[in-house]
Amino acid sequence: MSRRQKRRKELLSEGREQNLHKTIKLRHLRIAPRKVRAVADTVRGLEVDKALAILDFTFRSAATPLAKLLRAAVANIQAAGKVDVDTLIVKEIQIDQGPSWKRFMPRAMGRATPIKKRTCHVVCQLAEKA
């Protein structure tokens, strides 16, 4: 049994299983972090139902993967069955910069200009309403 499995077993025996299922990550999202943060700021601190409704009607490319991430988090919590899904809020949503793809664009007189295609990592944490 690995160290991670032992730690998970300890947490489950202590009755803290809920904390294991509330954080979900999306890595290497091919949208610049600055653009994703603009959308993430609109749903931070809201109830999950309201956040999903806002994301469904947001016309930014980052809204679709964020909504998919929230739905996946809710599905994971429902599968655990210990938390009422109606009482969940988006406690924290953090957007970090991921690796950048380096590309080059040809320019005049044989030169090349570097282009960085940026990616980001999204960490979403859900919590119950107090």
C-alpha cells in the first residue's frame, strides 16, 4: 500500500471523507490565465447552481471548461453521497499559469517573432454553506 493510500485510509477512518472530494483540478487548459481569471471572478463565492447558470450564459471561451469542471466536482460529491449538493458554494477558484507553448511567426526580411501560446491550471474548491 502506498503512502497516499495509507493517508487516504486514515482520513476516511477519521470521518473527513468530505474534504477529499471537494477539490478538483483542471490542468493544461489551452486558454490564457488572464482570460480565465476574468470569468472565474464572476462565480467565486456563489452557490453552485447560480454559478453554473452564470457560466451557461457567459459568452467567453473560458466559461465552457469552467462549467464542465464545476459539474464534474458536483458529480464527484454526489457519488460520495455524504454532502447535500444544494448547500455547496464555490469557496475558492484559483487560476495559475501553466506551461507556454513556444512558436515562431515569420516576419519581414527573414526574421522570426516568438509567440507564446499560454496555458493555465484551474483549482476549484467547493464547501458547504455555513
